[in-house]
Amino acid sequence: MSEGKSFPELVTGGAGYIVSHAVLALVDAGWPVAVIDNLSTGFRFAVPAGVAFYAGDIADEALLARIFAE
Ligand SMILES: NC(=O)c1ccc[n+]([C@@H]2O[C@H](COP(=O)([O-])OP(=O)(O)OC[C@H]3O[C@@H](n4cnc5c(N)ncnc54)[C@H](O)[C@@H]3O)[C@@H](O)[C@H]2O)c1
């Protein structure tokens, strides 16, 4: 499923209850994953070790530009 992918899927809200499980499923399937979450209701510990984590708002254009440039 992840064959040929060279950059991570960016998952928004990945520190939340539901989406952190989606992140785990993606990791288990071998997908490279990164998470952006402002931790307004989510928790940093919900993001699996080894997954790139960006603390911030999905409306933060400067942060998104930095993430996409990496
Ligand atoms: N045991 C259970 O059944 C259980 C447990 C927890 C939650 N729930 C329910 O499941 C549903 C979904 O919960 P959830 O935790 O997945 O959803 P959520 O809405 O709480 O999580 C969304 C995630 O997005 C993040 N977020 C919100 N706005 C953002 C923004 N502008 N930029 C970046 N990140 C942002 C939050 O910090 C959070 O981590 C809710 O209805 C909740 O009540 C059920």
C-alpha cells in the first residue's frame, strides 16, 4: 500500500482519540506519517513514537509552508 511513497501523509488532528487510531493503522500498514495537532483537545502522548509531530493549528499557513518544505 505504501510502495513508492517518499514523503509522509500529513494527518490533521492526529493527537485526538479517533484519529490517533487512524495514525496507528497507517503506521502498521507501513505508511510514513506526520501529524499536525494544536492539542486543543488532543494529547501529545497519543501520537506514536517515531511519527513526526507538529504542534500547531491547521490554519497556520506559515507552519504548513514549513512542514511542506521539509
Ligand atoms: N471512549 C470513547 O468512546 C471516546 C473517547 C474520546 C472521544 N470520544 C468521542 O469521539 C469523537 C471524536 O473524538 P476525537 O478525540 O477523535 O476528536 P476531537 O475533535 O477531540 O479531536 C480532534 C483533534 O484535532 C485537534 N484539533 C482541533 N482543532 C484543530 C486545529 N484547528 N488545528 C490542529 N488541530 C486541531 C484536537 O487537538 C484533537 O487532537 C468525539 O465525539 C468524542 O467525544 C469517544
